[in-house]
Amino acid sequence: MFRITTRRMMSAVSGLPKRPVTVFLNASRLDYDGKLDFSRLESLCDFRRHNVDKVTDRQEMLDQVQGAEIVITKEMPVSKDIFMDFPNTVKLLCEAGTGYNNLPIQAARERGVLVCNVPTYSTEAVAHMAITYLMNFSVSMFDQQRMLQDGDRSNFTGPFTLPLMELGGKKIGLIGGGGMIGGKVADICLALGMNVIISSRAGKLPETHHLANHEQVKVVKDLEPLLQESDFVSIHCPLNDETRRSFGLKELKLMKPTAFLINTSRGAICREEELIEGLKAGLIAGAGLDVTTTEPPPADSELWDLPNVWLSPHTGWRRIETRQRLVDMTADSIEAYCNATKEDEMVNVVN
């Protein structure tokens, strides 16, 4: 049976210090502009920042976590092999973000180490990122700006040559749209007068879901009707063994040739080589990608130069308010850990 010994219980038994040593392994991934306030974390623990974006060297990582009780990471891969060499002092892994596919969840369970994430810090920000792509596609804004950068002002001096559309009455398909971010995107699209199609493995939303019985929302079990009917398809599912590389040529061929794909979730959900192939063939009108399989894409990736691909560097979570909220909500998790007398007093535990 898997049991966690809470911090307060450990303190009573082993005399652990009141302020746990806490190491943020790649703090500059989050605080890349030096504008974040870590004072709340500093008040809760002996807080140590390792000010790098990525830690790829095994020994560097192991050196940094020596003596730590809490380890914080931001989208940084921690392999099972390295984790198993973490010192026994480590009792809590905190992913400063929503997705925790970068952490060895099962290995942590086996060692009795808690893993927590911050699932709601960027709900609105990521939803707004998807809507930003949607709005730009509807008026060909990206293409128009590209023309101007190339010195082409013909749309100002002659007939307008790019496609324009109203969003009212159009359909957006949300893959994984029953979650928090997808639900927020749906709310905004409904306010714009759009019709929403949501994919759900159950073929329906729980009755408690606020969109469950909305007249402009259709829920489908299979992706095929969603892809065939939608003018825009937006991906909002987590990355796991079931979703990894689940979207490729087969799915693109079901979409309308006038449709756009938006991905603000995880790049590895797409078969990127097939996505490139389909975009080069014109199977769909284009794709807006805030995430890619490798971030950034390799220097020789065709994604950089395809005329019907628009890239952004995973900006969904990068707004200053969003990042500060993430710091503060990570502090919430650590405070709950420090004060817990039993397991169910912890927050956002994923293992």
C-alpha cells in the first residue's frame, strides 16, 4: 500500500527542520526576465534558486539536489535513472506547471515521494492564446503582416486578396475540450457566436459540466465527425501514452481543406513529420503552433519556413501575471505540504 509520511508527522519523529530546503532546479525557465517575486516561497522554506533554463548534465542535477527536501522543476525532464540517485532527503517533487509527463511518477510513488503540479495557473492565458490564433486566422492577419514585411501593399491600394470570414456560425472542434482550458476556449467561442464540438471518450460530458446541455455544443466520442465538420480544430488534451503522436496524416485528411489547426497543448501530441507533410500538401489551410515536439524546433525543421505555419515560442504561460500566479500557487502546494498532518490535506498531488 502506498503511503506518504506527511511533513508534520516526520518532524515529530525525526526532528526535521521547520523550513525545508527547497531547490528550484531551472528557475530561469520561469523567471527569464528577473521580474518575478519569490518572497512567499522564501518565507516558507530555505529556498535556493538554480538560475538556469535547462539542466541536462546528470552530475549537475544531483549536485544541486543534495540535502534538498523539496525539488521544483519547470518543464525539465527528470529521468527515472537520475531520480533514483536523488538523496533520501527528497520528499516532494513540484512541477511548476500543469503537465508532469517530464517527471518519473511511478518511481516517485515507489520511493514514497510526493509529486504535485499546478493545474489551473494558466487556464485563461492558454485559452486566450488559442483564441488569438483563431481571431488572426479569421482575418488573415498573419498573411497580411507578412505581405507588408515583404513590401507588398497591394491590399491597401487594390482589391483585397486574402480570405476573410466572420466567426459567428462557424464550428470549432476542441480535442480534449472537456477540460479546464478547453472549456474556457469553448466559453469564448460561444460568446463569439460559434458552434462548438467537443471530443470525449465517454461521448458525453458529466451532467455537472457547465457545457453539458448547451444547445450550441455537440459532444462526440469519435474524432471523425469533429474533424470533418470543424472550421477550426484546437488541441487541448494532456500528453500521455494515449495521446502521444495521436494526431497525424490520418486526422489531417479528415479535415476541411479550408480549416486551421491550433495547438497550444503539447507538441508531441502531433506526429510532427506527418503534420509537415500534410501542410506542404495543402491538406488544410494552415496551423498555429504554440508548442512543438522539440522546443524550439531543430534549426533545420521545415516548420520554420512553411508559408501556412505560424509559430510562437510556447507563449501561452509566459505572461507576467501568469508566471507570478504559478510561483504563488507552487508556494500554496509547499505550504500545504509543510502544514499537513495527513495525506488528504495536501493539494494538487498527482501520484
